Amino acid sequence: MSGSGAVVVTGAGGFIGRRLVEALLRRGHEVHGWRRADVELGDAVAVSKAMAAVGPSTVFHLASSGVLPQHQTEDCIARDEAMTANVIAAMPAGAVLVQAGSMAEYGHAGRLAESNVALPSSLYGRAKLASTHCAMHAGAARGLRVRVARIFGAWGPGEQAGRLIPTLIDKLGRGEPVALSDGTQRRDFIHVDDICRLLLRLAEIDADEPVIVNIGTGVAVSVRQACERIARALGAPAELLHFNATPRRATDEALLEADTTRLIALLGEAPPQRLLDDDDARLRTALLSSVTG
């Protein structure tokens, strides 16, 4: 993606969206970050007017009803699909659409490849899959160059308080114990800056056919290993990590790991698993910036 042509980022007020807007601005792009207060994506007329005023060459569609349980109501599937359809209908023909998908679309555990059947079990996953289908079919029918990025365990600057890593940083930093499950579940944690870099690169690939690509490191880490590594990097006693203090949720899958074969074929690389970084200072900087960033 060259410096020419306007870029729209929907969901610009969200965790990944804010960081992506910053990355685009650093590269010198003309960026239009759309938040809920800026453009109501459920209003086809409003989207059409806003898109016509910009005429973007690329749209990063990150907006959704949200991953939080209180946002996962039965109407979120139709709502997310409608938002995606409105964005697609308003985009200039030939533009690039980078659609944010999710590992939740697969609906099962394992090392997950894009060729796997997607049978999401959560409302969030079903809403994401509905948006993926819309992008792949309606987007292609309109002559858009479509890339769906199925994002795995995002963490980093701006991550919501209460999630695992911000909770660890907060409690360990205050010398407080952290109640955890057994920690044997393995997750493909990927830093938000690595996600943004890959989204930007996906927008640049020379491919006219729509494509779905996993965005992960390809290296899952157990929650126990991640917690112990974070504690060490922060200089906190491992005794503050109270494993087996809370039960595992029934929906907490044993393994969620990205098969990165397609990602490597398209971009020539998979990002690093930063939680396996042996450099305490470097990991500590990444961890602390995830709170203050």
C-alpha cells in the first residue's frame, strides 16, 4: 500500500483500530478513522455519503458489535453483517477491503487452518463469520480486492482492563496475588503492533481473488507459561500466581493456535511469539507499554 490514496479505518476507537490508525499516520497516509460517533455503519445512507466524501483506495473494516459478553446479543449477527454489507456497497470498485475476522469463527480447538470448517459456537464467532461470508461474496461481486484476517489472541497497548495480561500487570505490579485457572490451556498470543503490521502488508499483496488469512504467530503458549514469563519479566515473585484458584470455563478450549502456512506463503513470514522472548527488559517494555500505551 503506497502513500497515495485515502484510507478508511472503521472501528478506529477500538483496541486494534487505534493502533492501526497510528501506524498508518506514521507511514504518511491520509487516514479517516471512523468511530461510532462519526459514522453509523448500520445506516446505509450515512455510510454511502461518508465513503463518497473520502473515496478511499483501502478500507480496514475492524468495527463490530464487540467481543464483550454484554454486546453479544442475538441481533449482533444481523447487525455486524449489515454493517459489513453497507461498507462494501459504498466502497469504490477496485478498492482493497481488509476485513478483521477472528479465531472465534472456527468454533473448535486445535491448530487451526483456513481450510478447516468454520462452525462457531459463540454469538461473537457467528457474527464474525457472517461478516466474513459477506466480505468474501458481496465484496468480490463488487470488484473489491478482499482480504479477511482471522486474528488470534491479540494483546498490547490499549487492551481492555480485566483481561489476562492487563490483570497480571496490574496485580503483580502492586504485589497482589492473581487467582488463575490451571493454566494448561494454550493460546496463540500476538502483539497488536504485529497485527497492525500484517494488516498493512495484507493490503499490499498482489491478489485479485478474495482470501482468508490467519493472523497469529503459529506458536501457542500455555497460560501458565505466559504468566510465569510475565512475572519474571516484571520481577514479581512466582508465588503470587495462584494456579487452580479458579475453575476453567466449559468453553475454554485446550488449544487455539494459528496454522500460519498461508500467512507465510503470502507474506514470507510469521510474527514472533513475544511471550517467549528471553530478554526480560525487552518483554518488560512491551508489557508496561500495554498498560500505559
